[in-house]
Amino acid sequence: MTNSRRLVFPALITAGILWGTTVPLSKLALAWMAPGWLAFARFALAAVVLIVVSRRRLRAAFSPAIVVTGGIGYGGSVLLQNFGIQRTSVTHAALLIGATPVLIAIIAAALRHSVARPLAWAGFAMSLVGVAFIASGQGAGSTLGGDGLVMAAQLVSAGFTVSQARLLRNRDPIAVTALQLMAAAVIVLPIAITTEPRMTGPVSASALLATLGLVIVGTVGPTTLFAFGQSRVAADVAGAFLNIEPLVGALLGMALFAEPLGPIQVAGGAAIVTGIGLSTMQVVRAERLRRATPTAASTLTAARAAPAAPAGLLPRPGEAPSLVRRTRFPRLRDANAARLAGRVRPAGHANARTGAGGHRSGSDRRPGAVRRSGTGRRQAGGGPPDRESRHGPAHKR
């Protein structure tokens, strides 16, 4: 497994944690900026940072589909979310975001992009029940209209996440994110100008710091990391890690805004946490099996595709394997075989001379040639003449 594959799950986990800060930071930043202008400032500043980083890869990553989906996906979802956060509590908004993985799985299955396993569907359903519990119980500072806007934002975000899986193929994720954030800023700007004449109100240090944190920690970091992870796994696998976002957001809401939790919110939060465990465990296990299967298949394919030994290098039936027969040079193979058998001597040997019957001497006989001795026995050319060829017919003693 390559290093990029090892970094997929850490990148998705980090993206979920960083995205969990967006709801509390947005709540603080909305104290001095209108929702539309906050979305514009967030996208424009984040896009500038990413464009500087990936300026050499922007042309290769550009396509009309990327620009349109980025404008609608990022711009539409965050604009709706900002309007919803302005009308509901941070804890409610954060926990309602737990419906996003369920929506991603449903849309992916409907479009036949990927289908989650039964255990993952059980986790998604439990998370959805928890979301319904939270929406039914009105906590401090929450409204039904605000919760509805947050849920609409998650529906747009889920559709955008499913479409990203194909758009990111063979493209640099940082460059794609830069183009999409810039498109979102362009789409949000006219809406902000039309609906919100006043850009900002009274500014405070906490609101200004929250805005900067929203740009860097809540936008540049998670969007880049999530695009990197999503370019290497299925949409429902990446979406399961978005379940981390509502937990972080709810905890920060209680810590920063002292928002109380009633029994309904606690029950809904417990259902969401249980659903997170079921869905995440199943999709991660399925992804590991999916990554291991091609490795085993490629090993088997490579073994089947290995070149077979030439027919001349294999031993004959009933013959032991020979090191000499494994040479790739036929002439050298035959010469070595004859030399090991003791039937070949170098040409021009001192003892080689013309044998009886006018046979050739060793100097003009080709290596490996075969002649017959006086008794009819075969003898390799170039070797010493046998006893009968040197002294005539053998005498009995």
C-alpha cells in the first residue's frame, strides 16, 4: 500500500474534526457579519490561499462541471447553513449535521454510485432517529425554521459530496477545491449584495478571530483534506467520517456558549453516536477488504502471467533436471554437455594424430563431430584415438 493510501483515513478523520469547529466559529462570526457576506468572505479568502498553493495545476483541474458543482455545493449549502445557525442553537445545528452521512448513502445508492452494507444502513438509520429526536425537542435558542434550514443545507452538501467522487478522478484535489471555493464566492456575492445591504456590524476581537479561524481551520484545512480522501475512497466511506463533525460541534457549543442539554437532546445524541459507530466500523472494514482484494488478485495474475520455460530447457520425461540444459545459448549448451561427458578435447591437442584408416586428426576435426573407430564404436571428434585405432587390432594376452 502506498503512502497516499495510508493517509486517507487520517485525512478524513482530521477533516471531520476541523469541520466540527465551523458551527461554533460561524455563530461567533455572525455577531458582526451578515450570513451572505460571511459566506462570501469565507470562500473568497480560502480560495485565494489555495490558488496560491496550486496555481500551476489550476488549468489541468478546470472543467465547467467542477465550477458549477462547487458554486452550488459549497455556496448553497454554507449560505443555507449560515441562515439556519442564525436562527437556532449551536448544539442543535451541530447535531443535525449528523444526518449528512445518511443522506450521502441514500443519494449514492439511488444513483448507483455505491451501496452501503446492511450494518452501515442500520447505523445511518439510528443516526437519523437521533436527528429526529433533537429536532422534535426545542432547546434553548433553537427554532423549527432554523433547524429546517440546517437540514436543507445538509441535503445540498450530501448531493455535492456524491458528485465529487467522479469529478476528483485524475485531478489535483487542492486545485479542484480552489476552483470550487472561488466559484462559490462568485455565486454568493450577488445574493449578499441583494439581500444584505450592510456588510458588517460592530466588530469585536472574538468575532474577528472567529472569522479568520473559520477561513483557515474551518475551510482551507477540511475541504482540502476531505477532497484528498474522497478522491481515493467511495462516497459513502468518506461520508461516514462526517459523523465526527456533530460531536465536535456539540461539545464546543456546550463549552463556549454554555448551552444546556435536555433529556431529548441527550437521547438523540446517544442515538447519533451509536449510529456513527455502526456505520463507520462497517464502511471502514468494507474499504479494507476492497483494498486487499485487488492486491491478492494482482499477485495471482502476475503468477499466471509469468513466462513459461522454453521447451528445450525442460528435462525429458524420466530425466533429472540439468544445469547445462538451462542455458539460453544452444551451441554453448551442446558444447558444455559434450565436455562434461568427457568426449571433447580442444582442437590441436598434442596427442591427436591421424588414426588408422586415414581418419582426420584432431586439428582439422570439428568439435562435437562423431566418427567410428576400427571396432565400430562411436567416438567424439577431437578426442584421443582408442587403442585399436592407434596400434591396429588388439592382441590377446
